[in-house]
Amino acid sequence: MDFFATDWAAMTLNDWIGTIMTVGVFILMVIAYVLILHPKNRDHLEAQRHLVDGPDGEAFSKSEKRDNE
């Protein structure tokens, strides 16, 4: 099991920065999964599907382009 051993005292500043960033990104990815990508939150996410495009979605932007031509 010496393969997984870490000499914490020998770690340089770059090693610490990389370790902290890796752990931080992992935690953010878990939070993103729980809040956004988890299947139980699908209905809540789908309810906001047309929040930016409006209720007509892409049909609105296509008709707007035809009017400008």
C-alpha cells in the first residue's frame, strides 16, 4: 500500500494548489449534479425550459427573423 502513501511534508506550493483545486472542482461537480442533473429534479428543470426563449421557444425567434428580412 505504499503506492497510495503521500508525503504531505514534501508537497510544494504547486502540489497544494493542484490538490485544493482538484478537491474543489470535485465538490462543485457533486453540487451541480445534486442541484441540476439529478433525475428527481428533472420536472423542476423542465418547468424552466422556456424561461429565456419565452413560451413560444424557437418558433418566436424564427418568426422574428422572417419579419426582419
